[in-house]
Amino acid sequence: MPWGSLINAAAVIAGSLFGLFIGKKYPENIRLIVMDGVGLASLFLGLSMALKSHDALIVIFSLLIGGVLGELLSLQKRLERLTRRMGRNTEDAGLFSQGLLTAFLIFCMGSMTIVGAIEEGINGERSLLLTKSILDAFTSVALASTFGIGVLFSFVPLLLFQGGITLTASLSRGLFSDVLVANLTGTGGLMIIGLGLNILNIRQIKVLNYIPALLIAAAASLL
């Protein structure tokens, strides 16, 4: 059982509920400061992750090919359409979608997600995921106070993605080498940088279209 991911999901739910409770009490200038901080933190986190890659060529190749595949498959549009349907009964379906997808990328594209989930699957070690749970709880407070209830529902893709990595690692332990983990981390880091640019309104990048890059980076690292 991916207990680390289950605890992580519970932490996101708790933090989101608190953020929803205090969100309406936030003045607009404080909300802007919080989101600017989240954007800057995303740039810092993404850069630090990208520099951990084992092979820059694999990361760049994976990002380019993965982005083209994602664009051809219209992943961004499909996921946004799906999340809008999930939030159709809320006051602002667009904000619901933005909150869910932003939270998913922040919570699931980090190095702690990949390394922590693999460690739990291979060694049963959950300390990294438990630390991540604490960080995600505080982050979800800031996100939910700005984006609303969509952040709360990000626990669903978090469980599927992070828990899926744990289960996959437990069933195929020999495949997850240090090289593979490093290249996955580097590719995810570039995606987080794109997310930071989006949050800061510097440039709107279709970050979700780059999700296939993770699969390509994994395959290239194995080869």
C-alpha cells in the first residue's frame, strides 16, 4: 500500500480546507503577494531540479519530443475540459480548473515526489514523502486561499500519479536507477519552471502538454 501517498493526500486535503476557510478573509493585495511568492518559489524549485539531471541531452530531447506529442494529442485542452466539467457546479469553473491543474503540477512534478515514491516502493522508506506531506500542506493553504476548491480536488491525481509510481517501483525494482531518477527530476524541473512563468504571468506555457516528456525521459534513460 502506498501509505506515504495516502498521508500526502490527507495533508493536501487538510491544508486546502484551511485555505478555503481563510481565503475570503484575504485582501486582494495579500493574495497577489502570495501568488507571486508561489511563482518565484516554483522558478527556484524548478531550476534546482533541472540542474540535478544526469544527462542534459536526454532532458532536452524528452522535453521537445514530449511537448510535440502533447500538443498533437491536445493534452492541455483535454485536461482543462475535464477539470471544468468536474467544477461545473462551482461558482467559477475556470478558476476550479486552474487551481486543480496548478496544484497537481506543484505537488506531483517535484523531485521529492519521484524520489520519495520510488523509495517507498523499493525500500518501504516513507520519510521523504512524510516531509513532502508537511510542505504540501502549507503550500495548499496558499493555493486554496487564492484558487479555491479546485486545489482540494488535486488529491485525486496526486494519489493516482504518486501512488502509481510507488506501485510500479515495487513491481519493477531493478529499472529505477539513479540515472533514471535524475533525468526524471530534471525533466520535471523544467516543467515546474514553465509553471512558475505562468503563475507570474510572464508567459503562458502549455505545461500539461509536456507530460509525455516524463515517459520519454524514463525510456531514454533505460536505453
